[in-house]
Amino acid sequence: MDHLTNVLTAISHPTRRAIIGQLAIGPARFLDVAKPHDTALNAVTKHLKMLERAGLIERQKQGREVLISFRGEPLREVAGWVHEYERFWNERLDQFEKHFKQKRKKEKKR
Amino acid sequence: MNESRRTIEVKVERTIAASPGEVFDAWLDPKTPGNPWNMAEKLLLNPHVDGFFYWLIKGNSHYGRFTEVERPGRIQHTWMSRSTLGEETTVTVTFKKQGEDTVMTLVHSGIPDTDAGRGHEKGWNYFLDIFPEQFGKGSPKEK
């Protein structure tokens, strides 16, 4: 797989996008990255491996701890490849889809 | 000289948790988050065949004319903005029933493929903006 494909694959999964979102705020330890996700630790490890392969995260040893941090550079490559209308419509339809998911969830709770 | 401009087509598909009729109506209701008319600074919308729309967002005007409005299956309208360089592009949205849900397909065709459209800076800002949004720390980015 070429590098762009690795990056696109890495950001195609909601959990991995959420991890990027967490790490964009600041570096974190593995368990802190895993904590908000309702998924097994080995699944988180796999997600991190894919992000690492895409160059979107890096690990740095600080004393006895390993800190995972976000690297934004590969996203520039994607940003230049995707047309603004592709981003625009994807973003709009994401919001639209989310609105109906939440609506159905509320209806089922009643 | 006969100058032809290269154009691109954008296709986006989502499965929406509602019936085609509900999704169709919501797509034309400016109050529903995610449709093109939502969060406008100014909006004139007449969603009937040969009806026009004017949509202003962040100082960027968008104009178009509805060419097909067939509830609950299909909506088509033209779309012109600064980003289409004055060219009339076409947006076609179809809604197909799939069990309890609706498969919604949006095709935006005839878009001039320019460097500006693929702007690195714009794209970069987009990525920076969507991350806080996922965690409820920012407002959705609009164009």
C-alpha cells in the first residue's frame, strides 16, 4: 500500500479518528488513550499500529512511560488530495446521519 | 480556440435511520442539521421544480434552481457558488428504502477541478476543525 492509502485507511475508522482527536489535544499514555473507548485493549493496540504505520502518531519514551503523540503532517497530503466539495458533502451528510441516529435512539427509549 | 475545462464528480452515500419520506422532507427542512440549508446567514428556498434557492454562509453566496423534486425518491437542483467559478453544477440526491432505513446518495457533478478547490490550506483547516467537533469542543465548520 502507498502512503496515501495508509493514511486514508487509518482515518476511515471512527475509533481511529476519535483517537486522533484525543491526541490532537496532547500526548497521552496507552491506557489513557484506550479508556474512553468501549473496545478491548488489543483492538486499541491494532488501531494504534495502523495510525503509526500512516505516520499519524509517534511513541516517545519518557522515563518509564511511553507517550503517544499526534503527528498532523500526513493529513496535509490527504487534504490536498480531497476536493473541498467532497469534504463539504461528507461533513454535511455525517451531521444528517447523526441527527437521525440520535432521533431513532430516543424513539426506541420511549 | 475551444477551451474545455476539466470537471469532477463527487459522490457521497449514507444510510439514514428513517423512512425515505422522512429523509426527503428533512433534506428540504432548513431546521435539520446537516442539510445544505441549515445554519444559513440568509436563506431563500423554494423547493419546487423551477423554484430557486439563495443560501448565504460565511459571506459566500450559493444559488440554484430545482430541476426535479419527486417525493420521496429524488431531488435535483443546480448549484452555483464562488467555488464553481460561475459554472452551473448539478446536485442530485436519491433516497432508496432499505429495511427500516434509507440509503441516501448525493452526486455533485460538473464541478470545475481547480487548485483552489483542492487547497491545502482549506483542507488542513478542515481537519483541525473536525477533531474538536467530535468531542463537543467546537462548533461544526460551515462553508
